[in-house]
Amino acid sequence: MNRSIPKAGWHLLIWVAYVTLSILVHVGHDLWGTIYEGIVSNLISALIFYVNALWVLPRYYETGKYFKFGIAEVGLWAGSVLLRYLFAFIIDPYLFHVTPSTAGTSPYYIILVFTWQWFGFMVYSTSYWFARMDKRNRLRLKDLEIEKMKQQNLELENTALKAQINPHFLFNTLDSFRHEIEALSPGLGRDMNALMSIMQSSVVKTGSDGMIALSREIETVESLISIYKRRYPDINISYSKSVPAHADYRILPHVLMCFVENAFEHGAYYDPVKSIVVQLKIDKGDLIFAVYNKKGVRNKEHSAGIGIPLIKRHLNNGYKERHTLLINDDDDDFYVFLRINAIDKVTLKTAKRQVSPA
């Protein structure tokens, strides 16, 4: 059961408390007269408060109708002054047969007092409207974020539906085709195997550490190089690797492949002086990776690659202060240098121990 006080109840409590304090502050020899005046005066103030906050400001100020807003504010002021005058000088003397306490006071002073009372509650009501508007805007932003998340989830669901074909069925079928092709063309069979390796890299599962074996990433890089050599036999590329055999190093997926793919996508293939360079080595436990390409001018292929900005965030999230990434991008050349410190500290065996039961 919800025992919370409704919003209208809170308003009523605040007004009762305000009116009570106002009466206690101004109480004199005529207690009932003070109570009556306090209630009437604050009822007028409450009317001005809510008309301004719930009707004038939303209807005219929020919609940019500033001229009508000004007229409405003047009308509220005039209505407030008129109501207070009617009660003080006409209704109260008629009902209670008393002379107004302000009798003989200058009309200008009376209007000034009534205006001050109007102004105070206009400030309060405007502040209340601002608070409501701020809350409404925050709720609107939250709704937009929820709607955006729903849209993203829908896109993910659509992507998942598109990927319902069993990858194992696809790769097993391609592998059977590869075996048939190898008998006729061993070179084409090897290239088909390289293509399968690249495709498998996109669905490979990471370990509990969010990483894959370095050897798997290197295999994907070498498969990518093999495919491009097949497509462009005269391509000028220099590839070197110095990694200890049987080393179970771990790395974030696609980190190396993305930069190699970028070099092929944007690089000049046939320059006799400047080749596409890919270098990879392990030096004292650190991974050092460098890619260079001279920029080429040709029709660029559409790439569904991860993208360098995402790779930067990937590295920052995965290695934080443990990596150095330098990118030199000028009019003619593109160069990437990546060092991952102490990559030998995270091995396949270490990852397995992390998920083993106690």
C-alpha cells in the first residue's frame, strides 16, 4: 500500500503552515480578525501563485507569446490589487460593520503595499514553475534516452535475427568446398582457408578476460595479407614477425587487424620505393606493432571494419596506462606505432585460472 502523501496534500500542508505562521507573526488584540485577514489575503496570494505558475507562464511564456504574457502579468497584478481592495474597503466593512484599518491612508501607499504582496508571490510562483519545467525537461531527456535504448535494442535484435544462420554450418560448408578446390588449385584452397580465418575472427568468443590468444589475432592478420596478395599479385608489402613460439599471450580482439586493414584500404599498393609495412614483435615482454602505408588515390572499398576511433577506446578500456599508441597522419603517409606493455603478464593459462573454481 502506498502511504506517501499526494502532491496536492503537500501543497495544502505548506500553505496551512505558511498561513499559520503569518497569523502568529501579525496577531494582535483582535485574534479572529487577524485570522480572517490572514486567510483571505493568502487565498488571494495562492490564487495568483497557481494562475501564474500553471496557466500564464506555460501558456504564454513557454510558447514565446511574450506580448500576451506581459498583458496577462499586468492583468494578474490588477486582479490582485482589486481583490485586496474589495475585501479591505468594501466586503469586510459591509460584513463586519468595521472601519478599515487602512482608512485615511494614501491610496498610492495602499497600492504599493498590495503590489508588494503580489510581487512576492509572483517570485515564488515563477520559481515553482522553473522547478517544474526543469523536472519536466529531465523526465523528457530520460524518456528520450529510454526510447534510444529501445531503438538500439531493436537494432541488436534485428542483427541477432540476421545472424541466426549457424556459423559452424557456414564454416563447415566452406571447408568442404575448400577441400574440393585444393585438389584442383592448391593456391586457391589456401586463400580460401585464409578467407575463412578472417570470417571466423568476427565470431570468435573471447575469454573471461575479454581477450583472445595473440596467435589467433596474428593468424587473422596473416590471412588478411594473404588475401590481398592473392587479389593484387604485384602488391609491394613488407611483413615481419618475431614472436616466441608456443607463447600463450593474450590480446584484445581485432586490435592489430584493424590497423592492417586500414593500411590496405587506404595504402598505395605498387609504389616501388615505399611499400606497405607491417611489423610485429615481442620485446622483453612488450608487444610492439607498427604499420606504415603511403596513401593511395583510387576508388576506396567499402569497409565494415571496426574503425580507428573505436580501437582507441578499446585500447584505453583494456590496457589503460599499459599501452602507447602513436598515429602520424599527414598528406602523403600514414604510420601507426603501438606498444602494449607486459603483454606476457596475461597468458591463456592465467585466464583459465581466473575462472577455475576455488
